Amino acid sequence: MKEISRQDIETLLRLQEAETRIVQLEDSLRKDEKREADFLARQEAFQKGIDEQKKSFAVCIASCEEVEQEIRLIDQRITKSNETLRMVRSNKEYQALLRELEENRRRKEGIETSLLELMEEKDQLSDAIKQAETEFVQLQSQGRAEQEEIHAQLDRSRGLLEDYKAEQKQIGEQLDPGLMSLFKRIAKMNKGLAVAKVQDSVCMGCFMNIPPQMYIEVQRGKDLISCPQCSRILYYDEINQEI
Ligand SMILES: [Zn+2]
């Protein structure tokens, strides 16, 4: 069994304190980064929706223009037929022109109906775009405060994380490299908690009882003892046994 000094245990505890803060900070960094990414994704999706509506609007305008052009052509044909009508001599020609006129008028009516529908669609799209743009501006201004808060929080957390990592490195230098790598391995396995207090024969890391002989050895504090259940490095704190 590897020997351990009281000082090693104290160093391990300081290391543990820094590690706990690091794990908490990394967790809050992850959450804030996700919040930021979610916000940006929401904004992007909104913008994409507006772009789609604008595309439909452009298509609608082009269709309106096409239909209007067609109506103009039919009007020209009607005008021409009317002019010709005044000059025809034979009844056969006259009847044929009347049929042609009637047909053009019917076509024009049909096209005018679809133009009205298109114009209605155009108005609806225009209103929808205006509303979406207003909402987008609101979303952005509401989000700005939230985003700034997230940014500030991220900066703070990143700064603190660097401090704790530097502190942990400094503490770790006072420790035997073997003990340091053991600490890191156990911390990784146990979400950052590598050192656990033993209280009334119970490991406070996993809340399992440890064997009586092991409890005596932990109390003696001369050997490196790991919990048989969770592998955490065990220590005994005479002063704070009641806490
Ligand atoms: Zn344990």
C-alpha cells in the first residue's frame, strides 16, 4: 500500500476544491454556449422564413406582370377586331369577327379573375412580410439583452476557468506525479470528485459502508486508501466529523 502524508491529503483536498469549481464552470459554460447557439439558430430560422416569404412575393409580382401583359394583348386584339368590324362587308366575315370578339372577352374575364386572386395573394404576402419583419426586430432587441448577458457570463466563466486551472496546476506541482495522475483518473471517472471524506465508516462519495479495518486505516491517515465501491481517495477529518 502506498504511503501518504497528512500534507498530501491536504493538497489533495485543495486540488479537489479547484477541480469541483472547474467541473461546475465547465458545466455552466456548456449550458451558456448552448443557450447562445439556440438563440442564434432561432434567429437564423426566423430570417430564413422571411427570405422564403420574400421569394414567394417576387414570384407573385412576376406572375401579376405576366397576366397584366396578357390582358393588354387581348385588349389590343379586341380593339383591332372592333375596328375591323366597322369595315367588313360580308355577313360571314362579320359573324366570324363577333365570335372572335366574344372569345377574347371571355378569355379576358377569366384572366382578370386570376389576376384578382394573384393580387390578393400579393397583398397577403406583403402584410405577412411586414409583420414578420416587425417581429424579427422585436426578437432581436429582446434577444440583445439576453445575448449580452450570456456573453458576459461566458467571459466571466472562461476567465475563472483559466484561473482555477492555473491554481490547480500550481497545487498539483506540490504533489507526487503518481498521486496527481491517480487523482485525475479518479476525478474523470466520478464527475470531478476524486477525494471523499469517511464518516462513521461511510464513504461520503458513494454512501457505502467501508470495512472496519479499512476505516481504522483511513483514520490513521498514513496510507493511500481508495473506496472499494467508487475508487475515491478516502480521508478522515477528525474536526468535522459531525458535519
Ligand atoms: Zn465510495
